[in-house]
Amino acid sequence: MEENEYTIYGLKDPTNNEIKLISFTINLDSRYKKHLYVEKGWISELKKTGMRPEIVIFDTIKTSDRNIAHNKMIDIRNNYEFEIKSV
């Protein structure tokens, strides 16, 4: 089975340095662009001010099992105290 490199990342609001989202992906550049195209929620409001969320990389995992990356992301979320916002 082929291994993929997963990036576990957060999106930080530059107005208050608050992490508002933690997720994981194989292609961070592509995923970040998709976040920016959402026309609702906190990212949309931030874009109206000319700002964008900042990417924070928590970890990278090379595995053939997506669930390992998912579980690591859940561990990071559980150990990071913040209110998860919708994108």
C-alpha cells in the first residue's frame, strides 16, 4: 500500500492569533486555497479586511493509513484549548 504524507495544520486568525481550525490534508497548498474560496464564516469576514488566515503546521505523518493521520489530528485538537469555528 502506498504511503502518503499528511500535514496536520491549523488556521490562525491574525487579528487575535487564535487558532480557529485544525485539520489535515495531503496537499496543503490546494486545501488552503479551498478554505479561502469559502464565501461564509470567519475566513470570509477576515478576507473583507484584506487579511487571510495564517497556516500553522502541527505535524506531518507519512502513512498508508489515513485513519492514523485523522487520529493524530483529533489528539492535537483535544490537547489544544480553543473553540473550533466553522470554515
